[in-house]
Amino acid sequence: MKQTRLSPNSSKSVSIANINQLKTQFLTDMELAGLARASRNRYLVAVEQLIKYCWCSPAELTERQVNNYMLERHRQNPAKGTFKVMRFALRFFFQQTLGRDWHLFKKK
């Protein structure tokens, strides 16, 4: 199955206000969870990469879309640590900030 990205000219647009609100909540959630500043920065970069890839608010994404994104990133053969940080960041974001209890993040 081919995964396609939404273009900036797509009918779906990224709401800057929505993204900023999610970013603020995400940063707060990470700080309250006790993540180190460097970890928070890496996690933020991982979620920003997802937003740039999808051209929509991550709150609009389905579990399948996030799974396909992670699979595509894995197929690019990143360093194991890089992929793990991305996975942990997305898991934290979707579980803690958005309150989504997806099966995707329960797998090993």
C-alpha cells in the first residue's frame, strides 16, 4: 500500500492555532512527566516531523495513518536509537497529550 502525503495545497490545512495549543500542552505534559530538556526537544522534533509529513494536525490522524508513517520511517533504515526516540515521542504524544489508547503503542 502506497502512503501519500497531503500537500500544502490540500483541502486539509494545518491550523496554526491548533498546533500551537497542542505544542504547549505537549511541552507541559513532558515537563510534568519529568522528561529532561534534551528529551523534550527530541520528542518535539519527532512530532513536528510527523506534522510536516502529514500536513495536518496530529489530532486529526488515525491510528492506521500513524502506523503507516512509522512503518515508512522504519523502512528508511534510521539508526535504531533514532527510531526508538521517534516511537517513544509519538507514543507519549498520542497517549498523554491526546489521550489515545491505541494498540499501536502497546506492541513491541
